[in-house]
Amino acid sequence: MKTIGYIACFFSVLFFIGSCKKTDGTPDYFAFGRYGNYCITSCGTYYSIKNNELYIDTTAKTIGGPLNFAPTPLSHSNYLLAKPIMDSFPKYFLDHPNQTFGCPNCVDQGGYYIEIIKNGQKTYWFIDTSIASLPVEIRAYVTQLASTINSIK
């Protein structure tokens, strides 16, 4: 009788493990860009990685309000430039959600913005362009972010 109980327990465990939803950690949407103030046109440039493609924001504004991305993706070569930004995203940001690092745009130097939507939940970060004012844990990443933004055409 104990054997039947063990077998039933074994199959119950298999059922529950098999019914768990698996996630790969990839966000539904990963947006990043640079913004500034006191500009006439093109006050910001933002990009979004979604479904293995890169899109550009069509509003060219300073941050505030929803981003609006073009329906047509940029070239695959631009996607390949941007993908490492998403793939190497530091856990430090996830441990400090919805934060401002440094003092972005306090002296009209602009700032970086990152936004992730995962499972319908938006998380964002405002980041100073002055690398020295940032936590050590994210300095290399922000340098990579700046270089990537400048490389996308």
C-alpha cells in the first residue's frame, strides 16, 4: 500500500513541476536612450528592443510620457549593435528599480534612460552622463550604453 502512495506522490510532483510556467528572463520590451533639455529639435533619442528587432522612437522628445516607436524596425546590423546592451544589463539596476543615478541633466548635460517592461510591469532608470557620479557597479555598463547609442545609425 505504501508503494502506491509513493507512486501517486511521485506523479503529483511531476505534474506540478511540468505545469510551472518557464521564463527565460528576457523582457517583453527593453528601451534605452539619451535625452537633454534646452534644445530646439531632437531632444531625445530612444530605442526599443522587442521580438529580436530594434526600433527607434518617433517623438524625439525629452523623457516624460510614453515612448512611441516606429512600426518598422531598424536594420539588423543596428539590432546587433544594441543587443549586448540588453544581454549585459546589470543585476544592480534590477536590485534598485525606478531609481535615478547621479544627477542627470542637472547642469544641462542630459541623461540616459532605460525602461523595461516584463510581464506587463514597467521598470525604469534615469542615469547621469557623468560616469564618475555613478555607482561603481554600473559605470562600465553606462560607458557601453553611451557608445552603443552613438554607434546606432
